[in-house]
Amino acid sequence: MRIKKIVASLLAAGVMVSPLAHATDGYFAHGYGMKAKGMGGVGIALPQDALAAATNPAGMVMIGDRIDFGVDWFKPTRGADIAGSPVPGMNGTYSGNGTSNFLIPEFGYNKMMNPDMSFGVSVYGNGGMNTDYTSSPFAAIGGTNPAGINLEQLFIAPTWAMKLNPSNFIGVSLNLAYQSFEAKGLEGFGLAGWSSDPTKLTNNGKDTSTGYGLRLGWTGQVSPTVTLGATYQTKTKMGKFSKYAGLFAEQGGFDIPANYGVGIAVKLSDTTTVAADIEQIQYSGVPSVANSLASPGLLGNSNGPGFGWRDMTVFKLGVSHQYDSGLVVRAGYNTGRQPVPETETLFNILAPGVVQDHLTLGATWILPSKSELTLGYMHAFKKTINGANSMTPLGGGEANLNMYQDSLGIAYGWKM
């Protein structure tokens, strides 16, 4: 009964904490679980806690009985510069940091049903994006203050995993997804005739949708020192944002893209492990995210304009070292070509997910009674994308985007 109450409380907290925000690997988090976050996000071949299912569900049968919960403080710094525009009053420097501090909760529970089978649940912020311009970049074309968007995505992932033999493990998660979205200050796009339904373009409050998908995973210990892993997450089919049917393609469609990856973990010694993951995020499979702003038709049409994001390949590298019996230290690096083309920067003033390089640090203190306290820190280095023919629809000029980020998280876990 106590466990059920804990799970229910964490689910409620995950939905109510507002806003959840990510904008690291595109709009996905750089990693899931505080231990993985301190190692550049690696986890496909290195499960470390009950958030393992978020990366590879096969890892849950390898971690045993445990509970983990934590919270990440996330601070993105984002903005835009507009230069060379012939529209009076449009050129300038704009800060999207009207809201700048976010809390992202996480929770995981895993129970071994027998020595070869486990069942658990992982609850985490899958991704998101937020901009809040107190002075709107779009005021010159009729937009109001403030302007921006807020996208939040929460996953609740019941997970079954099984040990096939001493060296091979499989798992599957049912990803139950909840997302919310709000847009403000975008009236100018309606006045310019870009929307199929200007009444469902902006300033309609928060809209929500739900959906589901699957994540499959395999982990194999190919030698006493080398472990491999592979994982695939289907596209998560979501209900439509009906309040924003005049903004997103497919009359408010906003599915969560499929992604897949492979990983390796190498135990260099009894105290040191190095791990690496390669992940592919298929943003191109979601029209509202992938379609170019120059696509035929109007915002909200079945194959209408979008943010123009391309697929993203992410490389993650991490190291973990057992300093002594009570302390584990971690470090990592995460990089990938950001998804926003230079020609698509105008609309991405709203979603400047352009950071590429992340440095991470982490540590776990092993406490009495089988409990642990973990810290994870991430810095995403500043990245600037200069537009190239990015404002042709408004007569010329360029929109230039920039962003950098910091996060600091704490998690508490214990083995049951």
C-alpha cells in the first residue's frame, strides 16, 4: 500500500509541476535518471537505477529491487537577434527568458518478480520547449506581448523485463504519454494570412493531449568486461492540440518522434567503467516539427508549414569511477548536430533548440541502509545559429538564434 501511495503521488506531481522543459538534444533530454545525466546521458548498455527503462527497458531486470526519485533544476538561456528586416520596428535583440527556472521530477520503481523477471514503472519528463519573450519579436507584424510557447511532455512507462540466459536480457515499456502546449503573442501570423484558422493559432490557454507507444530493448553481456545494448522507441501517436489547430500541421497534430540507439559499456577495472551511446531521433517523422516554414499551404493544413527540424544523431560518452566504498564519481560528454537549419530560424525564434555540446558531472554517495544520494550537473555550451535567407516570407533580413543551458539535479534511491 505504501508503494502504491508513493507511485500515485509522483504521478500527480509529474503532471502538476509546471512547466517541464527540455531543450538539449533537440527538445529531448540529454539523459534520463540522475546517474545517467552525470555521464552524458549514457544508459543503453549501462542501467544504473529504476529510470533505466527510459533509455533501455532491458536494463530493469539487471538493477534488482529499488526505488528512485529526484528533481532536476533546469535553466535555459535563449534569445534571438533580427537584422536587416525591412519591416519597421522588427530589427533588434530579444530575450526569451521571461520564464527561466524549471523543475523536472523523476521517479522509478522496480520489483523482481523472480530471479529472471522484473516489473517496474518509470516516470519522467521526456522533453519539452519553452520561450517567453516579454518584448515580442513579432510585435512589428501585429503580435502582442508576451510571446512564446510552452511544450511539456511526461512519460509514464510500465516496464516488463526478462533475463533470457546469463548473458542476454530483454524488456518492453508501454509509454503512456501526456503533453501540454500553450502559445502566446502570435497574432501577427494570422494577420499576415499564414494560418488556416487564426482563431486557433494563439492565446487559447493550455491544451493537452495523451497517447501511447512502445520502447523495446536488449542488453547482452558479450564478455566479463563488455556489455552491449540496443533500443527502439516507436513513434508515440498523440491526440491533437485542438486549440491550436491553426498552428500545427495536421490540424493540431504533434506526435512524439521515434528514436533508436545502440550502446556499449566497458569495465576497465573493478572501479572504472566507460560507456558510449549513439542515438538517432527521427524528427522528420512528425510534420508539425519537420515541415519547412516554406511548405505549401497554411499553418494547420494537413501537410502545412512547421519548424523545419531535421533528424538528429546524438553521441554520448561517460565514465564512472568508484572512488572508495562510499563514493562514485562520474563525468560525460554529449554532442550532436543541432536540428534547426539556417533557413528555418524565423519560426524557430519560438523553439531555439540549437545547443549541441554538453559537459556533465555527477556523484553518488552510498549511505547506510542500502540508500544512495546522487547529484548530476549539466552545462550545454552556447550555440548561435545565424539565419540564411531565413526571413524571405517577411521581405528579407535574418533571424539569428542562441541558447545555452545549465541543470543541477538531486536524486535519492534505495535498494529494497
